[in-house]
Amino acid sequence: MTSPTLQAFSYDPFDPAVMADPLPYYRILRDHHPVYYIDKWDTYALSRFDDVWRVLEINDGTFVASEGTLPAATVLADHNDGPVPDPPLHPMPFHANFDAPIYDTVRRCTSAPLRPRSVSGLADRVRQLAGERLDELLPRGTFDLTQDYGGIVAASMVCELLGLPVELAGEVLGTVNAGSMAQPGSGVEVAKARPGYLEYLVPIIERSRAVPGENPIADNLIAYRLPDGSGFSDVEAATQLLGIFIGGTETVPKIVAHGLWELGSHPDQLAEVRADLEAAVPVAREEMIRYCAPAQWFARTVRKPITLHDTTIRPGQRIITLLASANRDEREYPDPERFIWNRPIERLLAFGRGQHFCLGVHLARLEITVLVTEWLKRVDDWRIDPAAALRPPSSFQWGYNSVPVEV
């Protein structure tokens, strides 16, 4: 793309040019417009690491997610005149739209298998799945690094966590990938994708109602009671599983494929990592997350006035925290456009921060570590076809859905 110039600069996350390559826009935002107002959406974009870090740690009701953490253009087009109310309890949306205590208590219903101790017990299973994929893929010689390797492993783990047959992993992966697509100008329309997701998730709740005790996550959601004493319908309970279903499927494969691409493009760095896989891969993993994480931004709606860089943001207006820009901020990471496997990383925003910090962060780190380690153990040499690699348009995701590889 042609890099934007300061004189004619305009930023909109739904702009086709931004979707195609947001990085030049992020640099101009960080350098010249740290609090950038998008009049069309009555929304401010925050691009610097420190600003995003400080805003996301605020948990006093200044910001709410009532309009969603990833609102589409159709939502942002309707400007608010003052604070927005909480969503209605019924039909219950995804719990991330609420603040505490609803957000916290519903999140706990799904969090047990994703806590550090539980995740540590999954290492052998992830390693087994990675090995099985490599047994099948390596004899082919060519395959897709995102979809065929990391994608199937991550989707298989999601199936097992949620109580779905692992044979559905390929279907689940395809469904989640399709739901992340966006037409330029509109953003990701999660509501349109939701029926496809719920085809997998509603039967999980229905089975748990019929056969309690088999699925702790579903059992917890069925037993949950809202502040008014009511419980979830099957669709409402299934909707609360979306965080695991989507987040657990789409992020890790893109980080692994892009990260291995970068590592393979720097033979000196690759040699250093190979010299001690056990010690080096967890270090390289953090740089892969910083450099390759596909999520671009998350939104909040302002409920109390807040002033940032001499700009006062009013109740009802929105902010979008540009995590991907923060990950390339030279104020936090010297020479941020370079992939440096052993870069010192003291702080990281790729998984968010504060109340909405990624629920599956421990599993994601485990999966990345295992997938990269097993690959480096078994694959001596590989070649990526850059011309065939695919980053489909999305206002939210800017990750490689397809990375063709030859081994």
C-alpha cells in the first residue's frame, strides 16, 4: 500500500486501506495523534503503549463494555447522548458486555480448566496432538502452517475443553475463521456469525441439562443465577462459551505460523533458539506474541469523564485501545519493527490488561510453546511462500489465515 502522509492523514479502523496494512497508520497516530478523534464514530483511538496500559487498568466504572468490546460500525454509527445503560439481563449477551459483578461471576463459571494448574496438566495432550499433526503433515511436503498445524491442534483443545468430539476440530476452525471476516467499512459482524457458533454450543448445554456432571463448565452455567434470581436459557448459557470457542481457536495458530515464519527468516536467531529449545522457546514465544498477535483493538464506552493528553472524553463516547499499535511502540520496545527472539519484554498488551485480561492466556502460552518446540525438533528446514500467504480483510484481526509451507 501507499504509506499515509501526515498532511492527508485520516484513520478509521474500518477503512480498506487500514485493514490492508494498519502499521503505517499506527506510527503516525503514536507520533502525532496519541488521542485521535474519529468523528464518524464519535470514538477516540489510543495508540501509545503507556496510554493503553493505564486505561485498561482502570476498573472504577469509568469505562464499560455495554456496547461490546468489539462493536461493529453499525453500533458505533449511533452516537450516544450521555452514559449508556447496562445491557438487559435477558436475552443475556456475552458476559464481557457487563461490568462486575456479573462479568466476574460468569467468567468464573468458565475459568477453572484455564487456570495455571489445570493448564499445566494439558501439556502432554497438546504435545500428543502436535505430534499427530506432524506425523500426518510432514510426509506431504507442503501444507498450510496456520490451518493444518496450529489450527487443528488449537481447535482440538477447544473441542475437548467444551465437550465436543475432537473430530469436529476442522469444522470448528472453519466456522471461527469465517466469523472473523469483515467487509471493509463494516467491521466484524459478530451477531451474524453467532448462529453458526451456537450450532455447536447450544447442544453442549442441552446435553448437560439432560446428563449433569459430565461437563463442569456447562454445569456451572446452568446453575448460575443472575442478580434477579433468574438463570440462563440454553442459548444464553451457550453464548457465554464464545470466549473459549473463538479466542481459543483463532489466535494461537496465527501467532505460531507467523512466528515460525519470522524465526525461519533469521537463520542466526533460529540457530540460537535451536541450541537450547527448552530455555529459548519460552523467550522467543513472548516476542512472537508481541510481533505476531493478530488482535488489533478493543473498545470501551466512557461512563465517567476522563482527560487524556489534554482531551476530555465525555460519557457516551467510545475509545478503542489499539493493542497492535502498542505492541510496536518504540517508547516501550526499541526497534519495534524488528523481530528479535530474545528481546527483553517487561510488559505485554497482546492479551489485554485489567478486568478483561484474556481468560485463556495460560493455555495460549502453553500451546505456542509446544507447537514451536515440536516443530523445531522435527523440521530441519522449511520454506514459506510469501506470495501465497493470506491476510484477509478484518477490522479486528490482522493475522495470517494461510501460510503455505514446504518442508
